[in-house]
Amino acid sequence: MNSIFRILVRLVDGLWVFDDLKFGVQEQPFVFGSDLILEKMVAGGDEELDR
């Protein structure tokens, strides 16, 4: 069975965090470089809007 999971990501006090209420996770920070990937994705989005 294939599954797709979606998480809502937000910036809180300078940290990228997510919630997963199904597992009782709230404001879990992204670690080990995944926060840097999010920063690059957001920065790249601004470039797309300029096109």
C-alpha cells in the first residue's frame, strides 16, 4: 500500500518546526541539515516569483 504523508512546516523563533498530533509531536525542530534545506527551498521560492 502506498502512502503519502504531509506535514505543515513553520518558522518559530528562528527554528523550522512541525507538528504531528497523531503521534503527540508538537513544535518538533528539524535537525541535521534539514533546516538548511528548508532555508534554501524558501529562498529559491522568491526567485521563482520574480520570473
